[in-house]
Amino acid sequence: MEESLSEEIPIAGQPHIGALPTELIAQIFLEVVEGRLNVDLKLSWWNPRSDPQWTLARVCGAWRDVALSTPLLWRSLHIRHSFAPYDSVPVARLRRVLKLQLDRAVGAPLHVSFSSPYDEDFDARRRAQRAVIVNALFAATHRWETADLSVAENEMRILHNLPSDDPFPLLRVLKLTHNKWTASERELDILSIFQSNHNAPPNLRHVGYSGGYRGFSFNLLLQHLRSPSFPWAQITSLSLRTVLASTATVARGLELLRPAGPALQALNLAEYQLHDLDDISTENLDDLIFDQLRSLTFSNGNDSILRYIRAPRLESFELSDSSGIPRDTTSADIMAFVSHAPQLVQLRLHGVKMSPASLLEILAGIPALQKLVVENLYNYLPVEVVTALALQPEARAARQEPSEAGSDSNHQVPSSSKFHPLVPQLQHLELAGFEKIGLSSTEAFVSLVRSRVNKGLRRVKFYGSGLPYNLDDELRNEGFGFLLYVTI
């Protein structure tokens, strides 16, 4: 018996990876490479000296054979020019290594990005390196699946002058960022790629535009979005970041979005700075209706535009504001928006300054909500918010004192005789970013979890610098550990 068992049990330290099927080893390698890209943006910057696919190919002959026969390992090229490893790389070597990786990725769709934080490359070597990188990437446009490019006007001409009528047959995601533009160069806008002699990319689904530090010319951007050659019929996702001048009004912001096609399902507006009109009443503006929109992300912009956006099938809404400036219109704009989104199931609020009473009023208008994320809204966790989220009326009535953060003194937690469950379908709750969490808030949170644990709640994240150390133990002792993620 012992002999037969010993034959089945591997000896400690004995290398068995070589006995694995080649396909499984390749999958392990792919998990290593893809996992690294997802952990940290800096780790995704292309560096053949330390990138795992290059390292794996140097371990031994067998691993090298597996790595070189797995094109998916080599498909990602995220190049951040000015990244330190480029400082001493000779141009000829850079050209050779780039070609080597592109050759190894043959047959696999490419994920490419190129960016440089500097407006001007500061020496001749950098300029020569940049030309090598751009030329190598642009020569492979027929293999691009995703492309995120920060390019100059002269570099955009390469894309305009590509010899093929169909240079982007695989392209699904295209993101373009302003870079190195002067006043005279802006007339050749990077968006005119869709007005060149090329056919529209047949698989393109997401388009993103970023104005960098300067912003796009509004008229040029509007002209291109209205162009008959812009493939709106197939675009399901649009991202606009820093695209409007500081004098843009709410009306102009809406005008920019009106050309969007019926296929649009996701919209991301960042740094969408708008000003309310002085000479025309915003009450006269027509609503902008997105019949198929499922997801809207809005960050660091003028919330007034939300009053005029209608998305009856919206499922996810994210609103963030890093300015830290309270705005009287914010909560009213959000309430007006969500009141026309009856299918909303996910809500994330980050840094948006509003009173606890306003937050509860917003939540009361989203009865189908399943996921709620509240981050950095308050320095102190408002006890009335936590209490109001409990399902049992007795738990909600137990704590009615105002929070340490201060709240609307006229706001009263509903009594059990008038009890209506707030977001009764909640499955995922995150409360975060608090500098101090009082004892009353902690007790209310325990009651909240206790009231919902058998009524749909599946995941809880609760973290802040003032979280009591015994909270985790208390909830786990009550059997809630399976759903809890607590950070102190």
C-alpha cells in the first residue's frame, strides 16, 4: 500500500511543470501576462527588460518554445514614451525589438497604446525614438483591435495616407488624444480620420476623444460627429474628455451629443465643463433622449446637463466630482435624472457633496437599485443614511439623531407606521472614504447588515480610517463573514 501511494504522491521539490500539456503551460503564461496588465497601469508600460513574456522566454528552451508559439502573449504594446527604460536605448535596437514583438504576435489582434507626457521631445534621440515607435505601430493598423493614441498633427497624416481602403478591419476600440497642437494645426483635426478616403472600421464599437490640456475646437468636433461618414450606426460606446472650451454652455454641450446614434449603450463624459446660459433660458432646451443607453459615467462636469438627458433603459449611473465644492443644483439634477431612469440598478457617487437628506431622497427615487457605492461624500459616516438603509422599521427607528457630519435637522427617519423599504432589492453596498466613524454609525451598520443578510444582500464593503476594530469580528460572529469586506 505504501509503495503504491508513494508512486502517486509527487516528491517535494520535483519539477512537474514540464509534464504539463503545452496548451496548459501556455494558458498559465497568458494568465501571468494578462494578470500583470490588470494589476497596475505602470506595470503595463512596455519594457522588454522586465515584461513577463520576455522573461518567460529566457528561462529554458522548453519555455521559450511555448512562449514563442503563443502569439497572444505578445499582443499588447502599451508604450509610454519618456518612460525611464527608453533613456539609453539606441534607435536601431528599439526598432529591432519592436519588430521582434510584433512578429511574435503574428496572427493575434493587437492592443496598442502610445502616449508621451511632454509636448516636445527634449532631444534628438527621443525624437528619433518617437518616429520609430509611431511608424512601427501605424504599419500594423490592419492588426489593431484596440488603439489608444496621443499623437501629433504630422503623425495623424500617416493614418490619413495609409494605402489600404480598409486599414482597420479588426478595430473595436479607438481612443484619440490631442497632443502637440498649435493654433494653426488644429484645423487638421484628428477626428477627420473618418472623413478620409478609408472605409469606416467595420467592427468599431467604442470611440473616445480627449482634448488633453487644451480641448477640441467645438465646431470641428461637432462637424465630425455630424459627418455622414461617422459610423454612428455601429457605435455602442462614446467617451468625451476635456472636449469643450471654458465658455461652452449647457446648450452647446447638448448639441454635441445630439448626433449620437440609436446604437449607443454607454456614454462617458469627463471634464465636461459647461456654463449655464445667460441670454437663453435653459427651460427652453429640448430633452436629449437615448433610448438604448445602459451606462452613463459623468465626472467633474456641470451637472445641469443631466436635467435634459433621458435614458429610460439606463442600468448604471456613476457620478464623481473631485473639486470638493458643494453645488446647490447637484442633488436636484441627480433626482431629475434618475426619476426618468426606472430600470436603474447600479449607482456610484464619488466625491459629490450633498446633504444626507438629499442622498436619501435620491435613493427613494430608485426602488430597483441593486448596487450602491458611496465614496468620499462625507468626512463622517452619517448615521441617518445607514439607519435608513435597514429593512426592518424598528432598526430604522432605533437611531434618529443627526450624524456628526451635520444634516438637515428637518429630515426625519420614517416611523414604522409609515415604513417603506429604501432600495429593497439591494445586493451590493459600499460605504467608503470616511475619516471618522462614530459608535452610533457602527451600531446602525451592524443593524443594517443584520436586517438584509437573508433578504438579498450578497456583498458589503465598508472602510474608513475611523472604523472600530471590533466591527469585523462582530459581524463575522453573527455569520456575516461570507459577504463582508471590511478595511480599517
